[in-house]
Amino acid sequence: MSLLFRKTEERAISYQDVWGSGERSPVRGDQLETALSVVPVYSATGYIADQFASSPWAAYDTTAGAPVKAATQPSIITDPGVRQLDVFSWKHQLCTSMLLWGNAYGYIGSLDRAGNPAKVEWLRPDRMNLNDGEFYFNGEHVSRSNLIHIPMYVLPGSPVGLSPLGLFRTQIETGIEAQRVGKNFFKRGMVPSALLRNKAKQLDAEQAATVKRRFIASVSSSEPFVTGMDWEYTAIGLPQSDVAFLAGIKATATQVAAIYRISPEIVGGETSGSSLTYKNLEQDQIRFNTVTLRPITSRAEAVIDHYMLRQYVKFNLDAGARADLKTRYEAHQIAIDAGFKTADEIRALEELPPLTDLQRQLMAMKKIQSTVKGTAGA
């Protein structure tokens, strides 16, 4: 089946077919685009997808009896995108689909020589339907053998994942409404910015317009406005109901952070009594990897592994939780001394080339000198 599906009548699946009653989908594509206009939602999904896409991953062989990193990495690891889409953007699409729609649907366009998926295109989830256990994209049937489906939150009785946005639509709609109020506040669409009133006489429309122009010209240039007797200027604030909506922006940001399991500060929310230090940031990154990122990467690994022959894929989340230089080097030394990592493996983690023969000789000499010096000191 081609990825360029024919324009046919879409076979819609009712929500009742999956869940028993209600609507087909809690969130439509246009609603998601509107939801993305809320800064906290954009910040949360963008931040998680960026971290997901930038986390290195690799394929490991299982034929040797013990996991060994494949000497030649398959195409799905190095270059899985179609139409020259880079691997970072490809992984970003995968994560974004899961975060916004609760499902990622990848169409397998080709296989490599080993039989693993080589090129995969992520389809728009809002155009995918499930009918009688079969998936349809734009009304065209998609064979499960050609489809990689990674759901987010799966309830018993359905293979389709639930969207976090659908579950918390009320909070998101509140945020959208708050932004609209904020926009109206700055545009002053319905509330005048101020009241300039003459207490001595009634002005006609032409006189009022003339005074307004003079006043605007004066205050816009930061100059004092000079008039005769009895002028009174009163600034008009935002109604209390609108103030409450604007205050809700930060409340919504905190709620969005809770939905996506990230720190509220990332999306403009607040955490009472928190003070950011380097140690806090380091611990926060570790927490993010454990609580937020690992469940998403584990879901992706578990599904993609089903399509890999004699191999499996694994994300390296430790690459994103880099300690300070001293702590990192001390950990490297412990790994070398314990014998479960070599110097070249450590250098690879630090993005350095393997040791040359000359470097190995110099390191061996330094080790001998250190041993001799230690013995003499004793």
C-alpha cells in the first residue's frame, strides 16, 4: 500500500465501537492546534519531545547470548525518516504524536537486509480510525504488519491510547480562554484604556476628538498634558473577573506541568519555596529522566522491539543527565578500576576518539611510575 492514500470516503469509527458510548475522539486535530497556542502546553510538549529526540539510542544484538551493541547500526536508528527527514525530527514527531494524541502511528515504507524496518513515516493520528479491529488512514485500510502503533495511556478493552489533552481538556480550555482575555486586555477591545472628563462643561464629538488627540500626542512622547480648569484623568483597570482569568494562566501552567510530569517552572508555573541551584537542576534532570522520559522511551522500545529481528533498541537517558566535570571523571575512574568499562568506552561517552598506541604506552608508563612512587613512599 502506498503512503499516498487514495481520496476515499473516510470510514469513521464511533467512540461506542471502542468504549461503549460517547464520542469517537475527545480531541480533534483543530482543537490540538488551538491547544498548542497555550504557552504551557507548547512548552511542556516541546520540552519533552526535545529531550526525547536528543536522547541517543542504539540497536543491540542478541545472537551472542549477551546484549552487544551492534557494530553496524540499522537504518531505523541512524536514518529512519522519509523525504530526507533527519533522525532528530523523526523522533520528535514520534514523541509529539504520543503527547498530543496519545498514539503514534508509523507506516513502514521499507525493510533493511536483516528484515528490520528501515524507513518509517509517522502519520497524522487524527486521520487514523479503528474499525472492527482494523486501522484505516483517510479511509484506506492499513495492514498491521505495515504499521507501528505506539499508544500512550491504554485502558483495558482498547488498543487505542488516550490523549493527556483529552483527559484534561477543561484545564486547557481555561488556559485558552485566559489567553483570549489577556489579548483583549492589551488590545483594549471592549474596555477603554482611560477616562478623560471635563467636569465644567459638556463637549461635543469634535471637541472630544480634538482633546483626545492632544492628550495622546502628549503622553505618547512622555510630555505633560496642559489644560485649563476642571480636567480630571482616571485610569481604568481590568474588571475583577478578567483579572481572575489572567491569574489562571499560571494556575493552568502548573496544572499542565502536573499532567506531563515536569517541573512547573519549565512551563511558567510556580513551585512554592523552591530555589534553583546547580544541584537542584542536576537532581531535577535525573527526576525528569526517571518520571517523565523513561515511561515514554520504554513504550517506544517495547513496540519497536517487536519489529526487530535478533535485535532490540535502547535509549541512553544517562547522556542527558551529565554531572559536573569532577564528578563525572571520578565516576569514570571507578568504572575503569572496577573493570566493567575500558578507557576507550569512557572516551566514547565523552565523544573522544579511541586511544592511540602512543597514548597507551604513555599511560602504561605513568601507571608504573605511580606504582613505584607509592612503593617508595611506603
